[in-house]
Amino acid sequence: MLEPLGISLFRNLSLNIFIYYLLTTIGLISIYSYFSEIIDTYLLITITLSLIVLCGVFMSNLAIEPLKKYLYNIQNLSKETLHELNLPISTIKTNIGMLKKNQENEKTLKRIERIEMASDMLQQRYNELDYMIKTQTLIDLNEEFFIDELVKQRIDFLSSIFPNIKFNLDLDSTAIISDKIGLGKVIDNIINNGVKYAPNSNKIDIVLKNQTLIIQDYGIGMNESEIVQVFDKYYQSDTDMQGFGIGLNLVKRFCDKQNIKLRIESIPKQTTKIILTFKDIDGIK
């Protein structure tokens, strides 16, 4: 059975570093032993330290260069794959629009709508992959946009995933300079959690006032000890729930990076509010 390229690379790299470290150590001990009685101790120590530094530089290059090449190849493959995906997605969406114009049969229209929903979800995955590649290449993703318009866009998308949920919106127009795609992912994660932990409720309230966004669900709520832990990676208050417990950890890391104040207010068995305050962001309008 063939090994994945990455595993083989790291195994060979570990072996090479071990062999080089072993030979270097033996060589330095031999040099020190041979010259210890011939040259001045201070000069010997200086030479030995210099050799250690040079060996360290060489060893670090030996370790890093294959990794840099491997990551570079992975990044290029991701970019090329992403580029190739764009054409079929655009083709599907264009032809869906044409089919809907020329179709009057109700059953066929519903089938087309399901295909359209699936293509929208595929487009969302495409956007997320594009976003991940850009964040890895340290591209500045900040731009000026309106938070209220972004919220409406995310609700339009999420409504197709959660058709039984009623989203009550009360949004003031609020412009901001930030990472638009990242904030959209934050909103998605918060709403997804709100739906998941409110199985007996069918509404989510979203309010944007005074540069503060409040997303409120009416589910199981949390006590104070759960609120303290909820942003920890892999934490789940209910281990029977589907998921990995990383959504709110991603939310917390994004907010910290963008200087967005994040807090939670919750009443057990009643409601939870996730509150994002944008007042400290540079460029808030």
C-alpha cells in the first residue's frame, strides 16, 4: 500500500536530521578531543561554538527547505484546483437561470430549485476555500462594507439550510472596515450554534444597533461555568450534539484578531445572546 506523500516526506526528513545530528555530534567531540591538547582552550571553545552555530544553521535549512517546497506545492495545487472549480460552478448557475425562464412545470421547477440550492452551497464552499488560501498567503483581506447588508446576505443563504427558522431582523446601517468573509463565517457559526442548541424553538433574533450586533436564540442556554468554557477548542456543552466543538473557538480567535469585543449573556433553559461590539475597530463608521 502506497504511503501519502506527506508522511513519506516527514519520515525521510526525520531520518536525515537524525543522521546529520549524530554525525555532527561525533565530529565535534572528535575535533574537541584531538585539538584539546594542541591549541589554547579559549580558542578551542571559540572554534567549537562557531562550528555548532554553522551546523545549527545547516540543520535548520535541512529541516525547513523540504517543508517550504512541500507547502508551496500544496498551495499551488489548491489555487489551481480552485481556479478549475470556478468554471463548472458558473456554468451550472448560468444554465439553471436559463432553465427556470423556460420552464412552467411546477415539479420540474422545484427540482431546478433544489439544484440551485446545491449549487449555492457549492459556491459557498468555493468561497471558503478561496478565503482559506488567501489567509494562508497573508493577503490583507480588510475592506469597507456594511454589516447590515452582510447579515442579510448570510440570512438569505442560511434560510435555505434552515427553512423552519424565522429570522427576526432589526438592523441599523453600519459601515465598517474589516475582514468581510471572516465576519460572515462568524455570523454563520453563531447562527448554526443557535439553531443546533435550540431544538424546540423556531426563531433567531438579530439586532444591529449602536455598532453592536446581537444574535439571540431561545434554546437550552448556559450557566456561568459553561460560558467560561464555551470558547475553548473542542468544548461542547452537550456531547451528544453533532459537531466538533470548534465553531465558537474560531469565532473567538477572529474577534480577537479583528479587535471585536465578544461576550455572552445566557439564561439556562431560556435564551443565549452572542454580542459583538465593533466600536474599537479602526475605520468603524
